[in-house]
Amino acid sequence: MTTRAKKEEVVPQAASLNIYQKLHLAKQSMGKVIKNATNPHLKRNYADINSIIDTVEPILLDCGLLLMQPIIDDNVYTIIIDIETGDKIESYLTLPAITDVQRLGGACTYFRRYTLVNLLSLQAIDDDGHEASRAPKAKPTLDAEKFAKALKAIQEGRYSVDELKATYNLSKEQEGQL
């Protein structure tokens, strides 16, 4: 596996955090992913790609980071892009020569999972019922700038009030502005 960081030639905003600082903030909020699936052949639990993405993507987005997982030249990439500066960090694995489409799809999913787990150094825990029975994790809050962006997206029809309320814990002041 190859993991590397790239610096794009974009003028960053003076008050912005760099991609590494944003990743640091994101990692502090991520916690561990839940092993929610079982491999019947090896009788091992693992976190499937959906569980991993459900855990990390909202936090990355809150930190101004975009997650993409394209296939380029027989390589499955996981790329995290700073949407303010264009800086990115990526990890990739080269696909083996597979002609069976089902097996190729499985390899793509497997490689997406492993490049993402490795790029973010994620840890997993077993979901043996104890974790699932705990109180749900508190929804994140929105600062004034992010709330203003959300309001603009609602006005433009790209986002709804219901989506905003379902995703974020809003202050009484923010609720009043809706």
C-alpha cells in the first residue's frame, strides 16, 4: 500500500487551518468504528465500508474535508481533500488482475475499506451489544459560519431544515433563525 500527501498550488486563506490540523481535529472526534459484519469463511468480525464511512465522513465534512474513493489506472484510491485549499492526502492499493466482475467488485470494496482505515489509522471495536445499548453519541453543533452556510444551502434548495435538525444540535438562537 502506498500513502502520501500532496500539496496543491492554491493560495490558502490566512486564518485557515492546514489539512493536517483539520485531520487532527477530525481524528479527535472519530472514536472507534464498530465491527458490524462477520466473514463467514474466517469467522472473524470486521467493520464494513458503510460502517466506516458512517463513522468518519460526517466528521470530515464538519472539518472542511471531502472524502473521495475513485479508481484510477487500476488503483483504488482514498483521497481526503481540504475543500478550502485543495490540499489532499491519499492512499491507494493496486487492484489485482481479476476478470470476474463480482470478485472485482469485492476487491474494490475491500481495498476502499483498507485504504480508508489505514489512511486515518482507525481502530475498531466489536459490537457485542454493549456498545449498541449505550446512549447515542451527541450530535455536533454548528458555529456561526457553518450555520450561515447551512441557511444559504436551505435557501438555495440544496439542503432542508429537517436534514439540518437531524444532523446537528442547534442552539435556541439558531432554531429561532429557521
